[in-house]
Amino acid sequence: MMPQWTPRWIEVPITVTLDPYDALDVVGGTLTSDAIPQLKGGGYINAIRLIDDAVQAEPYTLYVYSSAPSAIADAGAYTQTVADALLCIGKIEIAASDYDTSGSACDMAFVYGCGGTKTSSFIIFEALAGQSLFFRLVPSATPDYANAADLTLHVCLMLM
């Protein structure tokens, strides 16, 4: 029998610094969400939505972890340790071309089939010991935000 998948959009809060970020700085530090439901059976990440109120359409890499990686501050330089790499279950590339830039109030990126590219496999996770997923958002350019709430990240989880 095929499993019954239930989609669940969750917000992953991000508070950005108002000083410009350097390329490869971590935006918002390590991110997680209290809105993640009980993940007893595991699931996969189906899609992400990143809304940029600063209308910059910045390219990012979103790293996904099954447990809390080592501590890193907002705007800290991203470095992958061996311990963090063992917890990383995937990464999602958000290209400048993924953004809908037709509005003047914000840019909105959607990435589906989240496994690194639009055509690659999903990021699958088993039941999580801490009932949480963790994320690091790393720019490849130099974003500059005027408001601490300029970025909004949503993740679509498909749950059993």
C-alpha cells in the first residue's frame, strides 16, 4: 500500500542584520521553526518559498540538517565542520532566476523538488529525534537589508 502524504507549509523565522552581509555569511544564524509538526514517520521537503521584501532576488544555498549543527551567529562566516556535515541531509540552491520579480513590493522564489536543482531528488528525512529540522541560509552575493524582517522562508514538508 502506498503511504498517504500530507503537505504542511511551515514558516522558518529569519531575523536579518541591517549591516550588509558578505558572500558566504550565514543569514540569520542557524534557523528552525516551532511550527514543525511531530515528525514521527519522517517525510521529505517538497518545496520552499523565500520572500524578499528588499526586492534583491539574491542567490542563496539553504542547507538542511536533521539535528542542530554547531552554533553560528547571524553574519558569521559559513564553514562546514565534519560534525555538521554528518548532520546535513541536503542543500537547496535558490538561484536569482528562481525569483518572480514582477512585483515592486517583494521578490518571491519558489524551488520545487528540493534536492539541489529543480530536476533532482527530494530531501528525505527519517523520524527526527528532536522533532526539528535546522537550516542555514548562505548567500553567494552580498545582500543588504533595511528591515530585520525583510526575508520570509516557508518550507513545504510532505509528511506520513
